[in-house]
Amino acid sequence: MNIVTLLPFIVLIGAMFLMTRSAKRKQQAAASMRNEMQPGSGVRTIGGMYATVKEVNEETVLLDAGPGVDLLFGKSAIGAVLSDDEYNRIVHGVEHDLKSDSDVVPDDASSLTETDDSADEAAAASDDKSVDLGKKDAPEEPADETVTAEAKSDEEPKKKDGESEAK
């Protein structure tokens, strides 16, 4: 056989080898992640449910999904083990703000030189101008909604026994 005829087979076997190797790496990473689970860790299941690990066994994981809701899942059903910050951000809506941990530094020097008197004067000056945010040109709506509801009910024919809506 000629090398030209063997070349497509060699490329195909090489591609299959690379695909199985990367899939194997992903499986090993997922297995090690599942083995590192500890009680108190936040997890996401492959179905998209977020819960806290309550107990880890050989093949199963007991999850706390809420007050009084304990669910038993297989370890293979755990899609991801989340960090505490990520779990709190997703489940509780708590953002961990790194800026709040440090001192607040103003962007410009005007806030450092401004006194309380000038701030009060600026607030009083802005209160003098009232702004009307209402709609002036809007037509008035009928205040009595029962009249419109009665008009609609008169337009629709009433059904008699044995009639259906299908036409």
C-alpha cells in the first residue's frame, strides 16, 4: 500500500485519540471535584438546582435545598461545587464587594473642601425649583370600570346548555 492511501486513516485515528484523551481529562476533573465535596459546600446539580451539601457518602450526597427539604442525589448528579462567594451571590443575591473592605477614597478633591453649609445651601436651592412630572395632555380615563365590564359582557352572547366554543 501507498503512504497516500494510509494518510486519511492515520489522521482519523489521531483525531479519535485526541478526543478520547480530552474527554477522559474532563471526567477525571469532574470526579476529583465530586470527591472534594464537604458538608457545607454549595453545589449546583446537573438539573440546575442549587443546594448545600449536608452529608457525603460513597455513591450519594444528601443536599439541603431549603428549610426542612433534604434531597438525596447520586454523586454523578452534581454538576459543580461552588465557592462560598459564588453560591451566596447566586442563591441569596449577596454581592461580596471588595471595595467596601478598603477605605473610601474620593475621586476628586471637591468633596474634601466642601463644608456642610455649602451643601445645605445647594440642597435648599434645588428645592426652590419644583418639577411637575405628571402628564398634562393625557386624556382622562373613565373612572368607573364596572360600566366598561358590563358593556363587554353585553356584547358576548351567552352560551346555552350543550353549546361549545368550537366553530
